[in-house]
Amino acid sequence: MANREYETVTTERIGYVERITLNRPEKRNALNTTLQREIVEAVQDAERDGEARVVVLRGAGPSFCAGYDINPTKEEREYVAPRTVEEHVTLTASYGQLWGQIWNCRIPVIAQVHGYCIAGGSDLALHCDLVLMADDAQIGFPPVRSMGSPPTHMWLYHAGVQQSKRLLLTGDTISGEEAARIGLALESVPADQLEARVMELAEHIAEIPHDLLVYNKRIVNLGVDMMGRNQMQMVAAMNDTLAHLAPEVQEYSKALREKGVAAAARERDARFDK
């Protein structure tokens, strides 16, 4: 099956492995609406192909993904502000529905994480089946300090109660080495070995016939869903909506408009760097 053309991702077939690259390096692969849509479309195209057995998601440039694009250009701006609380819940819940399509892809999806995997980047990575990180990569959700809570929630299922609370009650980021130690990632390796290690694992998995991979992934996913994963995404969306009503979040939104994203974030994070 010939690869189709996308605007914000590139794809390549390597044996039975479909490698999808987030391709907005100048924005550290920040997730605008086009990139969000095309990631899912590319994964689904690989799934429908019938020949691909494993998908690898990686990022071009210095980072895997620096989060949702909260500072899009005028041409990229497709966001319409919700008018009511219920519209806000619906919008926020759409992220769980979006990335849930990665989780529910019939074939395994591996996240190859280097550089920053922050905020929305972690939403994407943690909906993959396996996360492999560079030792010096950074993963976390700093927006809990000023913007709300994660609109999706896979932290508990990967890292457990204590580590999830530790990360979401501080907004700290941790290295790939620590993420692997606490179970948030499968493993970490030196950055210059990451691509080779991911492909080694992907090709090893791809030795299993397609349908057997589907069945064995499905049983694990169904087990997690029985633990309430689907309901958890709606709970996350509702609580993120409530968090946006907090006065501190309103103040930070004002700072974003007046000072810009970088300056507002530096000011917010300064007290955490002591």
C-alpha cells in the first residue's frame, strides 16, 4: 500500500514496521489541530493496511512533542472558545476520544521519546502500548501548576498511585531513566542508541503474525478498560474543566496573553527550580 501524503507527519514502511514521524520540528512538534488529526489518520492508515504489524511514533528535531500548541499562527488557529461549562467538558473530552484511537489501534504502537515529552506530548505517548525513552529525555505535565489538569489520564495505569500523585501534584518533569525506573516507560537508553533500540524491539515484535498480535494486545487493553480507563478519561475532562475556573488559572491565562508563553512559563516555574 503506497504511503499517502500528509502535511505535518511523514511515514515510511520498514519491513512490517510503519514509522510515523511528527514533523513540526520548528515548533518542537507542538500539537496543533492538523498534527493531532494526522497522527491518528496515519496510525489508522497503517492499521487498515493489513501488512503493518507494528507502528512507531517519533518526533523530528530536538523533541518528541512539547505539548498542545497554545500559540498557533493565525493560519493554524482553528480553536473556538467554548461558551458554556458543558461545551468546555465536551471539548476537553475530545482529547481522550482522539488519543483513545491510538490506544485502540489493533496493532502495537511504540512511542520513541527523545527531548521533551511535555503536557499534550505525554497524553500522546502514554496512549501508546510501549514507551521507550532516551535517558536524558524529559516527561511530565507542568501545566498542572497553572493551567488545570491533564485532559486525559493514563498516568495511573502506567506509574501507579504514588508516582502519579507525585508528578501531578508537583508538575515536575523526570528523565527517561527515572520514567523507566517507575514504570512510566518500558525502558530508557542513551539518546544515540534510541532509534536502533526501538527498531530492534519493533522488528522483534513483528516476528509474531499480525492476528496474534491483535488478539494479545486486545486482551491486555480490555483488562485495562475493565479497570475503568474509559470512564477515567471523562473524569479527567470534567476535572480539567473545573480546574480552568480556578482564579489562579484565570490569572495565568492573562499572563499568557500579556507576556507570551515562554515568559509566563519562566515566571511560573521559577519558584519550583529552587
